Amino acid sequence: MTQTNSKSKPKFAPQISVPATYMRGGTSKGTFFKLSDLPERCQVAGESRDKFLLRVIGSPDPYGKQIDGLGNGSSSTSKTVILSASDKSDHDVNYLFGQVNIAKPMIDWAGNCGNLTAAVGACAINMGLVDADKIASSIDEGAESGICEVRIWQENIGKTIIAHVPVYLDAQNKVQVQETGDFELDGVTFPAAEVKIEFIDPVDATSDMFPTGNLVDDFDVTGCGLDADSVKATFISAGIPTIFMKAEDLGFTGTELQGDINSDGELLAKLEKIRATGGVAMGLFKDVSEAQTSQHIPKIAWVGAAQSYTASSGKSVDASDIDLVVRAMSMGQLHHAMMGTAAVAIAAAATTQGTLVNQAAAGEGQSEKQLNEVRFGHPSGTLLVGGKTELVDGRWQAKKVSMSRSARRIMVGEVFVPADAF
């Protein structure tokens, strides 16, 4: 009789645990990791890292819900962040962002997430990645609170971002990140502490903010399903490469909500074809087929003059309170609010006279207008953004773009992943 070895190795893979922080930043949520906490083979870019993060988030999921992971079935919540102490002397933390595809085994590392940027400074402080003396010096002697300026190196795009993180002294006289407050951000249910974000030189001085060389182009959309073969477009690379079009040229008003767009498969396919075609026009792709491997960039957005509408929350947005309306697509779906990086593009385009965004914000009877900031309406409400652009040696440059967001820790602990998943 053959005896069974009761101590034989199990035929299933055990789970491993990895420290993680689950945070909301702006109108997005993501899972944050400290680089040194990741499994060793995931501490470098490659297949192991991608597979690990896909499994954490619960992708690919043909059901689109990411039930078996930390994703929530939307592009706004299917996100990962890896932080590490910066190797640059004038920065505090390195920030790497991964946009996880819900349905495909793919992570897009091509761009930044402006919303989660709001959480990076706070998370870096809490993870011990920011110098303790710097944090302590953020509060003046005799004061109980202050602002810690965290300099972030955004690794995906090679740019500097400054997060102004509110801090306070707790009962034990220890500096803590202030997360609660009365700052309200449309698209987020509860108020929190305001975090001001500055995107410094979001466009390389050696590259073109307007990659075609024009503020407005005649965009060839032959075969894209529009009524015309050519429409006006502003192509911009600031924050994230974005294609701005007039709402009316797409058959829209600019006041659309998610239900108006995301339930129409034919319309989504049309918008994706326009996005892919625009990516070729911007020089991001050689062929429209390449767009399938880079769904994070470019973004496609449409703009219209200020008008009143009802936001997704039921809140009334009055035309007199905004400068224009903007809607943007993210990962094949109309975004429920506005991506932070697209907000950077909006700010840079709106403050550059002559773009479609600037024209939409100019107001009745004006073709363009000098602006330093704009408040735009999005599906969840409104957002104020500021920008400063300059024409230097015949090339437009965005010197700085700013906005206010908020961030909050939701969970700190360990995430569990099957050991054979990566």
C-alpha cells in the first residue's frame, strides 16, 4: 500500500502580502507602494512588475468590475503608484504612475495622473520618504500648522511637480499630514484639506507645446463617422497630449454626462477612431493601429461656450459661474469629472490666445481673450485652473500650471497576491 506524505508541498500557490496604501487623490483612487516594499523582481520595470500590479488591481477582467482586486471597474480607480526617495538633490520623491487597463492585460506607463498627484506628497510624508527636518521646519515656531512643500519628480514624463501639503502638530507635538478640512472638490462627495499643486514647465523648452506648430489645425477626420471630413482642432502636449475639438463639430453640446456617452457603443467607437487619428496627427503614432497599445494618450476632449446644466450630482451649474464647458474621454469612457493631467492641458490651452479652448472661454462677441485662469464646467461640477504661457523664440511654452485638489488615506495595510501571479 502506498503511503501518502502528509507534508508534501501543496499543489496551489500561497498568497504573499505586500505593504500598500489605498488613497484618493482628486477625483481618482489608487494603490500606492513604496518601491523597496515590492517583491525584488518587481522593483524594476518589466513583465513581473506589470503582472503583479495587474493582479493587485484585478485585471484583466472580462466582466469589467475588477471584483477580485482593488480596482473599482473605472479608469479613475484602476490606478497604481510607486514611490521612492528621489535620487535628485532638489527633489524629495520619485513618483511613477501606472494606468491599469480593465479588460486587457496591459499597464500604460506613458503618462501621469494629475489627480493622484495630489496624494503623492501626503503619501510620501507618511511613508517616511520626505526628510524629517524639512517636514518639521514647515511649521513656524509657536504655530500649530503649516504647509510642507514636497518637490516631486514625475518619472513617467520627467517633470517637476510641487505639492503644497498642509501639516499640523498633534497632541504629542509630532507633525502629521492634515487630511480633513472644508475644501470641496466637485466629483468628490466629502470635503477635505486643500492641496495646491503646481506643474512646473509641463512642456520641454526644446519641444513644441503645440506639436503641429499651429494653435488650431484643420483636422482630417475622413472615415471617422462625422458629418464633415475636416474639423477644427487644437493639439497640445501639456500635462498630457490632448486633442481639443468643438463640441458642435462632434454633434455634442458640451454638457454631456456619462450616461449620454458611455452607453453608446457606436459613439464610443467613433470617438476612439478620432482619438487614434489625432494621435497620428500629433506624431504620437505612425499608424492608427498603434493607438490600441496606448489608450492613456492622447486624450480627446470637446469644448463649448459657458452654459447652464445639471451636474451628475444634481447640482445646478450656472453659465455665469464658469468660463466654458469641457468634456474629456479617459480610457475609452467619458470621465466622470476631469483628469488632472487634462486639466493641465485645459489651463495651458485656455491661457494661450487663439486656441479652441481660449476661444470657447473668450465670451460672447470675442474670438479670443488674454486669460490667467479659467473655471470650467465638467460632468461633476466646476474646477478652477491657472496657467502662464509665453511665446519664446517662436515657440509657445507653459511656464507653470496650477490647481487645487484634495487627498485622503482610505486604507493602510497589506495587499495579498497569489505567489504564482507574477
